[in-house]
Amino acid sequence: MRENGIVRTRIILDTAPVRAYVARDQGADILDVLVRYPIRVSVALADNAASELQVALIDRRIKWWQWKASRSGLKAIVDPKSPIFPDREEVELLRPVVSEFDTDNYTNLNDWMRGTWKNLLRSRSVRDLEKGKVFKDSDGGISRVRSNSREFLVERMEEKRASWIKRITDARDTYRNDMSQETIAENLFEALRLLHPNEQHLELRYNAYVRAIARFVHLSQREKSPYRPEGKKRRGDSFDMDLLLALSRPSIVCTLDKRLREHLKAARSIQTSQVLTPQELVERLEMGVLVDCIPEGIRPIR
């Protein structure tokens, strides 16, 4: 992410680190260190993390007193200009693999995400979330952003999951059972190159995303204990894939999901180093080596 001529490393927070920070779990406040480095990093919540946070508040699985106590810390950590990933610029850069993005009927995605974040920060109850926040948009007009209903938020997340299930099901029918994980990955990369012959570094930028899909497809074809995307324990896989899309930029995904990290290693992705725990993230940032976690070719300019 570039601001005032400086390219900053984008930090995408997964749901679990945000929930842990709000609950004040032991060690979760290490994210407060990020406040010291506004010139070097731009921190955002993943799109699914913002939705899940709203649902948890509506359901009161996150207590409102916890949210009130933690929101000033999150406000200081998160980039107010781009608080939710992906913003409009990032959506455009993801066009090679994402044909469209649901902007929730807002013509300006950046206005919508900033309004959503402001509404979350000011809310002290479900009523506040639903009432919404009035703000001036980038065109000078007056807009109101409300938290979408629980039903809408859940439906939106379920639509993402349904799309992921269909993708794996279709791919399972496309590739032969005797194809190796590596062969499936090469086929997916070739299709990407044919669709976007003028795009540079496609195989590097989308290495984790494509190889993760290839591994899931390969696992779904096993005779014993095949991968089933519709399984209850696999509900988060579609959100994980969105996180992996973020790695196509000079970015780091901050997560507590051990399974995601193990899956990337098994998929043999060169972008595994871009997925860090909060502790690892802060350690590398303070040592001045965070950008070294990003492969050359997508690494920000020092």
C-alpha cells in the first residue's frame, strides 16, 4: 500500500487475533506494538473478520463491555483510511482471479468500509449498530452506514461458502483422480496465464492461493477420508482462501490458524512465510526484517 510515495506492508488481521484482542486473552495485546510503526505498516481487518465481529456482537458472544474496553486500542492499530481488506484499489489489483466483488450496493467501496468501521467503533449496543453512522463520503455527499442485519451478514458468509463448495466440486470433476497435487497446480497456473497473458508475476503473486486450491482438490479425490468442503469443521476454508488472496500484495496475514499454516506448507507454497502469528509478526517488525517474509517480486520497496 502506497502513501505519500512510501510503500507500506499491509497487515491483514484474521478473525481469531481480533477476537483474542477484544477478549484480552493472554498475550493478545502484543498487537498494540503495531501503533509504533504507522509509516511501515497499514493494518486492516479481513472482510470476513469484520462481518464475524458484527455477528458476534449482535449475538453477544462478544460482550459489549469488552468491545467498549478494546475499541480505542483497535482504533489506534487499524488504518483509518483503509480499515477493511480489500479496499477499492486492492479489489482492482485482484482482478486476475476475482471477477467481481460485492460492494453491498455502495458505489464507493472505500466509503462503505470506512463507514462500517466508524460505525463499529462508535457502537455501544446492537441498537447503535443498527442505527448506523452518518458521514461525509468522498464525493462530499452525506451517507449513513448501518450494520447489516444478522441474517444478511450470515447469508453473505454462507454465499461465500457455497461458492467455495461449488469450486471444489467442479474441479474434482474436472481433474483425474490419478493427477498429482503438483500437476493440478500447474494446470491451474497455466489457465491463469492464458486468461491474463500480460499480467506479471502471476505464478508468484497467487502461489499460495492456487497451490492451496490444488491441494484441496487433490485431497477431495482421496478414497480414504477425502476432503469435504461442506463439512461442519471446514466452514472457515472459504474465508481462508480470501486471506490467501491478500498475499498477492506486499502483505502479511496475521492469524492463529495453525491448520492454515500447515496446509500452505503441505501445498509447497513459497508464500508460507507471509502467514504469521501476532507474536511472529511483532518480533519481525521490531527486528526490521518483516519485509523479508515477502518473496522478491512482490516485496515493498524499502
